[in-house]
Amino acid sequence: MARRSAPAPAPLLLLLLLAAPAEARLRVAFLSDLHVGEACIPVPYNGTDDCACIENDRRAIAYVNALAPRPDAVIITGDITSSSWPTMWAKARTLLNDLAMPFFPLMGNHDVWQYDREGGNETSGPYGDQAFGATFGDVLLASPNISHYAPTKVHNPMYNTTSCFQNLVVTLVEPATGARLAFVGGDWSTREPAPPPNSGVPGWAERGLSDFPGGTLPWLKATLAAEAALPAGERPDRLFLVQHQPVRCPWWIPDALFCFGAPDKALLAAALTESWPQAAWWGAVAGHNHVFQNDTVPFEGWPEFREVEVSAAKGDGIDSDVASSVMTFDFEGAEVALITEHFYSLSAKSWTTVEGQ
């Protein structure tokens, strides 16, 4: 295996440009799948540090802070908690507060339902999205780099429940050229409960992509139309999807069970190109499968659209020697100049980097 809301005012979006020296380049770090509270004793999680997931997450966060050059921002692609317990959300916020740069979290499927493996679902509905908002809403609402973030409780007719989709756009500016990069973060995780005797939620993206008022697919279409309508100089120069589930899984993982099924790929591709040409999109960055992956083309007939997967901060899904993982993107203008996988080896007791495009 290879190691593998309304738009924010333009002056606010230029903060990174104005604050940085002219020779600087933009670097963005990605963390994914912290799974705070996973396999920790006791159950439910009581906030202890004495478990592997917390140790590995702390190591990854400290590593990001020590990188040179230091990343300008960190995007966390979901599964922040193991099972959405209040104590897990509180611990996650404490851990991420240690980051020395702005961080932008996204929802994952493990963040949707509050559950434990012994007792099943512990709430009457998938209300983890509201817990996410209560935990990170202040960070997101206060950020000059966030737009289109206006989570509202809506009726979810698919499961006759209440949902509060956590969708947002992170806009960063490459300092040397002023290129605008828009990272479009969709909350695609299904609110469907897992079939008995299991608890929690399935790993796939929502069937039909929550296509109802207040859902993620209408949000995506409206947001991309609004970004396309911005005047020259405020419009993004490059767009990226950032989300938990990859559009297309690695070959050994069924798309329909863990990523986007074929009908949903078609829905998503149509939404991405409704207001923007294909050439405006770089691709997608996701987590979920706990592996590094840098060779996936998710859409048939769109070979230029790349997809990269970030391995888990709490530990790799295939290689038990890999205890912590980070990915960085370095930009030149609107283009990705370098993608680097960073992972900690338990046997070597050191970090290794693998560079690629």
C-alpha cells in the first residue's frame, strides 16, 4: 500500500493576504477522523486522556503546530467524535483549541447519533449536528474566512426528524498572488439509523443528498450560484470540495456502503457544474476510510477532478504501525503545488513524510 449565509465581505476575506509577507505561500493542513472517545474506558466517555485515540490526536495536533512553514489553516474532515457524546464534544473542542492556527471542522457520520455499542442509541433522533453547532458554532460564526454558514433546524422528511445541516465555505487567499481558494464543505452524512442490533449511523452519504428544503443539496446549489455571481476580484479562482465521505472509495471498499452511490455521484456532479465550469474545480479532499489515498478520479467523464483521502488522526485503518496522520497542501497561486502525507510510526517512534502531486 502506498503510504498512504451570505458571502463574507471582501475585506474580511483578504485578511490572510494583508497579514502575510509578499513571498509567502499558502499552506493548508488536513486532519480527519479524530474519533475522540473511541475505545476509551469507561463507557460512556468521561473525558479521560488515558486512551490511544486521545494520545494519537494530541500527537497529530502538536505536529501540525511544529510544521515549518506552519500551516495557515487546518480543515478537519469529520468524525471528530466516536459517538457524539457531550463529553466527546467537550474534549474535541479542548484538543482543537491547542491548534496554533485557525481551524475549520466538518461533520462526519460518527458525529450524527449519540450512541454506545452496549446500549444502542441514547437519543431519540440524530441530533449530533446540533451538538456540533453548540461546540464549534462560535468559532465558525466569528471567522472572517467562513461564509454561507447559517445552520437552521429543519424538518427532515426522509426520517421524520429534525436536522441542522452543518454546511459552510472556507475561503482562503494565497498571499503571493491574491488567488482565492474556496473550500466547499457539505454535510452529507445520512441521518438514517443503523439497522438493529447495531447502533449509530451507516457510513454512506445520504441517499438523494438531503434534497429537501434546508437540506445539503439545495444549499450546495444556492451557494455555488451565489459564489459565481460575485464580482470579479471577489469570485473564487479555484474550488475544492471538503467533506467526510469521499465521492468514490478505494477499490476494495463499496461506494454504496461507505461513500456516494452511483445516483448520488450523478446528482453531485450536476450540482457542481450548474453554476461553474468543470475547469474551475480542482477536486475533493475527504477522510472517512482511515487511509491515505491520492489516485482516485470519482466522476466518470471528468478525469481532471481529483480526489484525495486523509488518513485518520487517531490511527491508520490498515497499517497498525501508523498512529497519527496529517496531510498538507501547499499552493502556488490557485494551483496545488505539493501534497504531503505525514504519519507517525510507532515502531520507529518518528514522523515520516511522503510528497506527491
